[in-house]
Amino acid sequence: MALVSMTGMLRDANAGGYAVGQFNLNNLEFTQAFLTTAQEEASPIILGVSEAYIPYMGGLPFITGMVNSLIEHYNITVPVALHLDHGSSYDVCIRALKAGFTSVMIDASHHSLEENIEITKRVTDVAHVLGASVEAELGRIGGREDDLEVLEAEASYAETEDCVLMVRETGIDCIAPALGSVHGPYRGQPKLGLDRMKEIRERTGLPLVLHGGSGLPDDEIRQAIAAGTAKINVNTDNQIAFTKAVGEYLAANPETYDPRHYLNPAREAIKAAARDKMRLFGSAGIARK
Ligand code: 13P
């Protein structure tokens, strides 16, 4: 199946009371693990690529080529979107769209609201001509994701009125309001701003995106979905599963030198982690209907 945008996926998720996972690609094994698990679980899936991982994985055209080749190789029939995560500029979003990404996040949350809206609108105008979807961020999500770090003091909650204005002025397809979730491991007990989440959902009518899906208690996830979250981003939990499996294998087999010996169990570990998330988010089984 050809790559699709997130628009229909997220509309269906809100209507069906579940969320679709965005799983961030780190290398070939992550990509194989996510696609095959989505197919086994009959789950729609969003493959996320952060800016830092574009050069690491060999550039945008290579990433699109790898994803499309694997979809064909594994005969993947569930809906798959290829999404730029936290695109920091108009330029990188356009480059991703030109390379065949079907969705982009323009994260201009480090600019003023006016500038954030202006850049987001320019990206949205181009993306929609190409049939791609757009996500924008309001407020600032704290923590570290790959090379992007937002210190605790810089993190801020999204304001409902700002979200309403952003949606009205830009025509984006989904919105990521910063409401207490963080990228990377949580320090202390996470507490999401669920009331504001509901309010933003009601006032904008758009599917909401929850970043920092790793390490959140299951109950907070379920409540976020009930409050209108249709997309949940996960990276750290999969990275931890991968690295732990490699470490355990190498500790038990110090003489090994064939990468397949430790990458096979690492890929299985990501599959198990992704499977758990698809079941928790309620997207498992949806693509069978
Ligand atoms: P985690 O790494 O905390 O799961 O967050 C991922 C994310 O939000 C990607 O945008």
C-alpha cells in the first residue's frame, strides 16, 4: 500500500476513541520492527523521523526509499504515514515533502505566536497542494529529543485561545499542545493538563497529538485519548528496549562479532515494545475492520 497522510487516520481515531502511534525511526532495524508489528497487529502506523536522524540515516530520499522498499518487501497493507517530526523550518518541511514524506510537523514553537502562525501557514499551503498533512506545536514541550532540548524553565503550557487562532489562521490538520508531557525519561510523576486538553479539542475540533509518549502511566494515556488525543509519539521507550537487548546480548556473549547476533534480539525487543503501545492506544485490530 502506498504511503498515506495522517488526516484520515486521525479523524478515524478520534471517531473510534483510540490513538495512532507515531514511532520514531532510528535505523533499518527500527523500521523493519515497526512495519512488521503494525501489519501483525492490523494497526495503522505513523513513522516519525526527527531532524537529527535525517543525516544519521542517510538523508531524506534514502529514508523514503527505505520505507517504500520495506512496505513492498513485507507486503504491508495497513495504512502507513511517513512524518517529519519537529521540523524546525519551512525549508526542512519542504525538503521532506519533496522527498515523498506524506506528513510534516512544523515546530515553530520557539518563535512568537505570530511568527509560528506565519511559518505554519506557509508550510500548510504547500503540504495541502501535495495531499500531505501538517501538525503544529503550541506552548513548548520540555525535555530532550535527539538533538532538540527544551529546558524545564523554557517549557510552557499551550493556551487555548492561541490554539484556536492557530487552527483558524493556518488550516493545519492536527495540533500538539504542550500540556505537561516531556520528551525523554520523566523526572517524577507525570501530570497531564487533561482539562485544558479537552477544552482545546472542543474549541478547535481537531485531533490532538501527545508528544513524550514514553514512560507515561497507562491511565494517563487512556485519559488523554478520551480527551481527544488521536496521535501519540513514542521514541525513548523503543530506544531503551533496543539498547537493553544489545547490552544484555553482548554481556552474555562477549566473543560475538556478527552484528546480526545482537541486532536480531534488539529488533524483537522493539517489536514487543511497539506491540504493547499499539494495544494500549487501541489501534491494534483497526486496520482489519
Ligand atoms: P519520547 O521519546 O519521550 O517517547 O517522545 C517522543 C516524541 O514525542 C517525538 O516527537
